[in-house]
Amino acid sequence: MGIYVFSARLLFEQLCLDATKNESAHDFGHNIIPSMIESHRVFAFPFHDENRKRDSYWRDAGTLDAYYEANMDLISVDPLLNMYDRYWPIRSRPSIEPPPKFVFAEPGEHARRGSAIDSLVCTGSILSGGQVYRSLIGGNVRVNSYTTIEDSIVFDNVDVGRHCQIRRAIIDKNVHIPPGTKIGFDRDEDIARGYTISDNGITVIAKADMS
């Protein structure tokens, strides 16, 4: 991401000026900042990536599909953006929650089993007989029995009912998914429910779509 520093008055003036230009796309990086270079002192500072990898990591997450891919980067075996590098700490507000829990381990292909494979599961979450594959599960999420989640991003405080099937989806926080729901299998059905479908076929469930 880019970090910009302005005085409040200058930024307000430039936004108002750009709003009067019909030919402008009103984009911060393409219109507002370039227009200021000719009339103001504008400075840029290169970012030094201290993440100890072969290459520096950069991804523009300005679209749903780019955001999805940026999250999927994190679950690879050796991600280029390494959150586990202790010499490159993440500065953020810590969440004091219990560790994630995985319960029930019945045998069989369609068994009641709480598990997560090639995934990240945040604190406070419980996989209560549900299975997660290649996904990111936020904090305080509950995945109930006989449910499968694949290739998806699930935000905080989501409750997924029993016998759900979810794949290639982004689910916003505080969403309750009723038992037996299928998401990401039938594009026309997902559109009929009012869900957003990205260009690459990712189904997005907003807070207002399901509760």
C-alpha cells in the first residue's frame, strides 16, 4: 500500500479542485498527485523491504480478484510475504483470544471432523466438525459439523451452519450462513441471491446479503 502525508487544508483544496474537472477519473494516484507535481513540492521515498526473501513483495489489491489472490499468497508453503519472520515483525493491535480449536474426529470420507489443511485459522475460532481447505479463517469464526470450506476467505465473527458447502468465496464479518447453504457452485444461483461475483468467479457475501 502507499502511505501519503498531506496537510488537511491542502488535501481538501486538491480534492475540491479535482472534483471540478470533468476529464478526471478522480483517482488519487493517477490524477490528484500527478497534477500537484507541477505546482507543489512533492517528495517520494522508496520503501525498503526487510522481508528476507529473494524478491521484494508487491501486489496491488485494488480489485476483488487481486485482494483474493493476495490472501491466497499467504497460505502457500513458502510465501513471498513471510509473516513468520521474527526479524520483520508485524506492528498491529494484538487480539487477546483463546487459540483456535478443532474438535471431532470421526472416520470416513464424509465424517464429522474438525480440520484445516493448507490454511490459516485465527484465534478464537472453532472448527466444530467442519473441514477447511486452502482458506483463511478470521477470528471468532465457527464452522459447524459436516461443512466444507475451500479456497475461501472468511472474515471475523462468521457462523457457518451445518452441511454447508463453500468454495472460492469471500465472506464478510458477522455473517450467519444457514445450514445446508451452497456458495460458489452455481453462478446463476449466487447472482439470484444478490451476491457479487468477481471477474474471476469469486463469490462475495457482504454483511447485508445474509444474516
